[in-house]
Amino acid sequence: MSRRWLIFIVTSSNFFLSQFYRVSNAVIAQDLLVDFSIDTKGLGLISASFFYAFAVTQIPISILLDRIGPRRMITALSLVGVAGAFVFAGAGSLYSGIAGRILLGIGMACNLMGTLKLLTMWFDPLRFATLTGIVFSIGTSGNMAATTPFVLLVQLMGWRWSYCLIAVINLIIVVIIYIVVRDRPQLEYTASSFNEPDAGLRRSFSDLKSILKKRDFWIISFGTFVSYGVFSSLQGLWAGPYLIEVMGLSAINTGNIIFLMNIGMVAGGPAWGLLSDRLFNRRKTSIFLGLIVMTIILLCLALVPIGISLLILASLFLSLGIFRASGLLMYTHIKELAPLEMSGTAMTGINFFTMMGSAVFLHGLGIFMQYLYPEASRGPDAFWAAFLICSLCLACASILYFFTGDSENKSEK
């Protein structure tokens, strides 16, 4: 097997675990409420702390990734994440749990951006959107592992020992990454910008400044802030209490429905990538369509009554995953609007808003529901109000995205 595909496999595996850590709290939410003696607001905060740390870490990554290379960035930060998994597993209070989640957020912060940067160096640009879709689908498999399979593992070992086991697996993958990964093909090292004088810190700040001046960067950033924020807040936490406490489903059925969300993402990632690469050769149309349909789905969730059939609930959550997958093209969209040497900076900038959106919606929805319904913050009215707010935010993102610029596959110009 060629080195490029080994790199693809091991870095995608690391991203798989990043996705697992992000959303694993959904199915252990009841354990966390009891073990840490917290309420809805505290539950939102402990889950959001991962994403706040992840998002803030994107700032130095956006400056340093193009300069020092993804191999060293991924390896060093992933070791921090392994430490965070062990800290979280041993946490005995809200604050020690937050500390573990913060370390996890920092540690997982370069797994996606480092992988995408490696794809730009090792693969033809024509394949980028398709490979990106596959990477996201592999990552979404990590989300899937955090649903029903994680429930079964927790029932066998408890959530703390389960986390320890996963941390050990993570450490093994990090060691393999350090051994296997190279920043770019050896024949191209002479052209590398990593070691040239103009690739220094000043150049990195200049690239970041140029990206921040682009109107499209801010439109795309807001789109991913809202779409991933809404989706991941459900996937990573709030779908669990909603399905169990409002809709009365068992833990296994709840895990199965969240599993379906991820099935939608797995199926949708490569499908939207291929559609964008081969049929439209454009990004904007697919992304805009996905935002519109997500808006409709969240509005439906705000209106469905208690006792709605399991089939309808499953269909709504499956569709949410499928159409959220179109948002993965936002990374391709910004990449094609930026010069190659600024691609890491551009994609990392977008990723900052992606992860900050998740943090804000996870944390914000918990505060919102606690404020509106202090005596029933996990009741039907609280969740329906939250879904309505999410639908309105998605509608705004859809309207703005209509005015963004478009890009085409640069390899075919």
C-alpha cells in the first residue's frame, strides 16, 4: 500500500476518535447528571467545554499549520487529548470533568484540519471534495460508535473504564501517525513552504489577515456556525434527553435514532461530494439546499406532538443527518476561494466557527431552556422552544448563504 493511503487511513482513524469524544456525552448524560450532581445548564457547559477549547485552539493552528506541518501538530495535540480522556474518566466533580473535556478539545483540534491539509499535499485537487466527504463519513462512524455501541460498552464496563479503553486505543493510533505520516511527498520537499523564509510567522499572520478581509469567508463561517452548531448540539447531547424524557423512548431506542443521524451523515458525505464534483462542479447550490431542508426539519421537530410514531421521529433524524452532510462542502468551498498556500489557514478559520457554533448551541440551549422553564428545563415546551430557535437561525443562515460567491473545481479550469 502506498504511503498516501496509509496516511489517509491513520489520520482518518484519529479523526474517528475525535468525533467519538465530541458526542459521547449524549448517551451518558444521565450518568453525568448523577455523578457530577449537575442540572441542565451544567450538563450543557460540560459538553460545550470541549467545543470552546477546540474552537479557540483553531486560532494558533490556523497560524502554525501551514508553517510547521500537520504531522507534528497532530501528534503533539493528540497526546494532550489522550491525557484529557484519562482526566475525564477519573473526574469526580463538574470542574474536573470540564478540565478533562477542555484537554480533549485542545487535543482533538488538529485532527480534521491536519488531515485536510495532508489531502491537499498528497492527492489530486479533483479528488479533494470526494475524499473530504469520505473523511467526514469515517469521522461520522465515530459519532455512530458513540451511540448504541457505546451504550452497550458502558453497560458492560461503566462509562469511566470505557473511556480509559478508548484512550489507550487513541494513544496507539498517535504513535502510528508519528511513524507513518510525512507532510508531503518527498519529491516536493524542495518546493515546501514549511522551511522557506517567507513561510515564517509574519507570512502566517498575513495569510490570516487576507482571509479575514473576504466577505465570503464570513458568510461561509456563519453558515457552518449555525448548521453544525444545531446538528452537533442534538447529536452530541440534547437529542438524548429529548428522546428519553420527552418522547419516552428507551436508552437503546434513543441510541438507535442518534445512530440513524450518523447513518445519514455517512451516506450523505460522499454523495454530496460526488454530486458537487461530478454533476454541478459547484459548491454553493448543494450547501444552500442542505441549509433550507435543515430549516424545515427543525421546524417539524418544533411542531411534532408527544406520542408521534417512532418511524416519523427516525425519518426526521435520519434526514437531518443526510442534509447536514452537504455542509461539509463548506470546507471545499473556502479552499477553492483561497490560494493553495493559504488553504490550511482558510479551512482552519472556517473550522473555528464550526466548533464555536457547536459550543454556543450546546451551552446556549441549556441556558435558554433553564431560563424559560426553570421548573421543567427538560420538558416538552422547553425542547420545542429550542427547536424553533434553531429553525430560525438556520433560516437566517440560508438567506445569507444565497449571497455568497461560488467556486468551481480548480483542477478543471
